[in-house]
Amino acid sequence: MSIRRACGVLEFDTSTYHYKARRRDQAGIEARIKDICETRVRYGYRRVYVLLRREGHDIKEKRTRRIYSELGMQLRNKTPKRRVKAKLREDRQDAIGPNDVWAMDFVHDQLATGTKLRILTVVDTFSRYVPVLDPRFNYRAENVVIALDEACSRIGYPRTIRVDNGSEFVSRDLDL
């Protein structure tokens, strides 16, 4: 079967079949962009483009930008946030026995109708027992306190509870 007939059956243009890419080798330009970026750290792709043009490279600004980003040379726009040092935090104590340390967090999901569902999950870190698994459509701090009271009356109180800084966990009710 001829190429013309096969392309006609597939409704495929023959010029697409015969297409040959004409992209030039860019290894030399990549190496030069890397060299420029190593010596001039604060230069963006536009300044690199100007330097390449001055050196006599026949390159467009779009191509310079594409190669610059592929090499991962983008400048950071924002300054990094200050992190709390790990030494300032209290070290987590390993659980020695059951009801020693509980970890508490929320799991989010969505029903087929689009309604969001939140599940309070409390896990005993020693035994991996789950004393509380409470799904609700909306949660408030009072709901967390009620769920914890029910679990503590059945099983007993834990020595410590690990939580993140979620809005449901930062409340006067939970502290009390």
C-alpha cells in the first residue's frame, strides 16, 4: 500500500508523514548559558540573551528562555520563609505503652454529590489502635472535645496528645 493511500484512509496529511525536524544542536548554547549563569548568578534569561547576542550567537529570546528554564536556572522570586529550628522544638517522646501518646488529625474526602466530608482520626501511636474515627460534614472545637470525652471515658485518658495547629485544635475548650 502506498503512503499516499494509507494517509488518505487515515485522514492523515502526507506532509506530516514526511516531516523532518530541523532543530539545530543546542549543546553548545546550553553549555554557554550554564557558564554565564555560574559566573553571574543573579542574571535572568533576558540578560543571558543579551550576552549571547553580543558574543555573536544567532539565537532568539524565546529559545534562550526555553533552554534557561530546562536547565533549571530560574531565579527565585520570593525570599525563603524563616523556619523554626528543630532544636527549639521539644523532641517527641516515643510511646512506652498503650494510652501513652495519641496522635490526632483530620482526613478530608468528598462524596459523589460534591459534599465535603471531614473525619477526625485519633491513633494510639504505641498500639496503632484507633479510639476515635468520627466523620462529619463540618467540625467545630466543641465536636472534637465531645468525641475525645467519649473515647477517654471508654478507654482511659492518654498521657499526651499530639496535634497540629488546625483551627479545630486551637481553642479554649480543647485546652480545658
